[in-house]
Amino acid sequence: MKVELENLSKRWGSVVGADAINLTINDGEFVALLGPSGCGKTTTLLMVAGIYKPTEGFIHFDEWVVNQVAPKDRNIGMVFQSYALYPHMTAFQNISYPLKLKKTPKEEMRERTQRVADMMGIGHLMDRKPAQLSGGQQQRVALGRALVKEPQLLLFDEPLSNLDARLRLSMRGEIKRLQMELGITSIYVTHDQVEAMTMANRIAVMKDGKLQAYSTPDELYDQPRTLFIGGFVGNPPMNLVDVEVVREDGDYHARREGFDVVVPPDRGEKVVGKGKVILGIRPEDITIADQGVAAEIYVVEPLGRDDLIDVRIGEAGVHVLADPTLGLRMGQIVTLGFNTHKVQFFDPQTEKSLLWAD
């Protein structure tokens, strides 16, 4: 099912939950709504579900406007952060409950429920109640309950937030695999950019109720259109440093106190002469090198595979990912090499990209 949001807004008096959202989600596509708490992503999802009524705008399911259609008639499945399971019911009863409401014949209900449970890997747990299940098993029951209806649209509201890190990793893969196998159009709300980047075909980045960008994970990562996107998408976050770009002897230099990096002409020529700009570069695009910019190590944070190094270049703080075998320590002076083909530049006033502006 294709979903289209047209100038969709939700307000409560002066409080704006969502502001003129325009999105098209193609049939079978997995789209993530990504942003910090309070950005409007869950409000948008609940309007699609029919739980909130839009203040303005339209929701299209294929060619139909569904603004006035009741949630139970929208043929959607929804998975919540809290699982929302009935504690007095078994896993079988929880999964089959939507079919019971539709008065599905008992034999068909049993077969469909067992088939979905087996698909979720919990077919042997059907007699247990939620209190007897782990967090991951409860989440599978909640997902099974959404799938047993054979919906045309799946809605996820931060479904993995209550799980531990290891289980989140495996459930990310399970949900993505199921969605691809079943081909169900899906909208996934999350504040975790790793979830959005790894699971979604496209990501809608939201802030303060507004849609900031709607694109593929790779494009959001490599070509951030705003300062917010550059800083929010990516882990560890992008480094942001105030610089001025000048041209000398045919080269473009990004400079500030203690910092002078030559950037490629295709980037430098777009920002030269603009005064103070914000340079963005990701920690993985900076290396400990034999020559480059001198910096003092402020903190070393071991991450296992890498060390996250917080260094000081004059008054500017920058994070670098480094090989733990280098044995770097606090107070050490190092030189940094920059992959200048990955640098970004933003306007400090508009916060828009100076490289990828629409």
C-alpha cells in the first residue's frame, strides 16, 4: 500500500505537534521517522494510525483519503514501545485477539496464529503469559499480533527501546527480514539513528514538528542538508568547528587558531570569501598521522574496536576514532590528518549546507 501525507499538521492550541508534513511512502517501502524527543514523529505516526485526527492536511492510502476512517478499518498493524500485551492472556490469546474481534472461525484463527508464531520463533511458547516471557519474546508476541491481521501497513513506535543492546541488534535484523519477506509497507518511529540507518530504505528526519530531510541513509550521511542533520545522523556525532576559508597560491585553506587544512577545490570554491563558516567532519574521517594539525589529547574513551579520542586544537574540541594499539594517553601531543574529501560546510546563520543546498 502506498501512503501519502499531504500538508499534514497537528496542533493543540499554540502547541505544534506536526507542521505541514509532506511524505510519500511507496508500496512495500520501509521508512523511518527519525528525530529527538518532541520532534513530532510519534504524533505523525498516530495520525496515520487514526488515533489522532489531523488539524490540517490529508492522509492517502493508495488513492483513498482516510482522514475520517476509524483506526480499526484502516487495515494496519501497530507495534508499541510498551508491547501493550494483555497480562491475563497467553501468548496465543494475545496474538489471536485481533482475529477474535473479527469473529474469525476458530480453526482458521488457530492456524494463522500458529503460523505467525512459528515465523517469529515463538511457536513453542504459546501457553505462556507475558510475565513468563523475556522482553524479546514479549516483543515478538506484540509483532505477531500486528502481523496476524495480515495488514497492508505496519506502524512501529520505538518498539526496541525497552530491550538491551544485544537483543536490539538481533531484533533489528528480525524486523527488517520479516518486512522484506512479507513486503508490507512500514513506518518506523525511532530516536536511534543507528536503527534508522540500518533498517530503513528512506529516512524522514524531523525537528520541532517540521520535516528536515527525506532521503536514503547514505545521502543523509554523506550529504547532510542542514547542520542539525549533520550532527544528528552518525555515531559518534560529526565534529563542528568554526573556520574561515581563504584562497592562497591556488589552494583553499580552512583556518582558525591552530588549525589550517587544505580542502579540495570543488568544496573550497563554494565557501571561499563567505567569512565565518562551520566545518563539519566525522570522527572516522580524522586519523592520527605523521604530519598534519597538532592537537593535545584531552580524554581517551576505549570502545573496544576503537578508542574515541577527545582532542583540543586551540579552543576547539574534536573527536577522533583511533586504533587502540597506538596506546594514546591524556596530555599527549599528536598530529591529525583529515580526509578533506569528506568535509562539510554550513552557514552559521541559516544552518543550511553550503555544499548541498537545494
